[in-house]
Amino acid sequence: MHQTDRVLRQFGFRQLIPLTPEVLDDEHKINLRKSNTHWPVFFLEYIEIWENWYNHINTHELIIVPELTCTPSYMPWFRIHGKLYLLSEE
């Protein structure tokens, strides 16, 4: 599923430390040509998420002061796990 917790600042919310991404490797290996599979039942979990999208809208704390665009713990986390500069490999 989409990891909306990684783009909160783009929508006016304070950026938190993102959750660990969901691994969908098994879903990518599924052979969709199986004729004996009832796909709506097989993918019921994801269909329910899609149909209840309104329950998954981010409702986090809005940015009021530009200096507070991140939670205090986000920037130390980002310095370890993020990319400080996007440079070409030259």
C-alpha cells in the first residue's frame, strides 16, 4: 500500500519518523493467470482497504510555525537514515 507517512510535509502536516515499509514481495510473485482462483476473495484484504479509503486519510498535526515542520526526533533520525544531499555519482 502507499506509505503516506513519508510525505506528510507535502500536505501541510508535521513530518514524523516513517514506519518500516510494508514488504509486498509475495504479492509480486502471484501468477494472475490461474483460472481456478477467485480473485475478489484472494485480495479481499486490499479491496477492503480500497473501499474504506476514507478511514486511511492522514489526520496528523498541522504545521503552524515553519520551524516546526518536523517532530523534534525526526531530524536526528533523518541524518542517520536519509540522504542529506542528492548528488550524481561522479
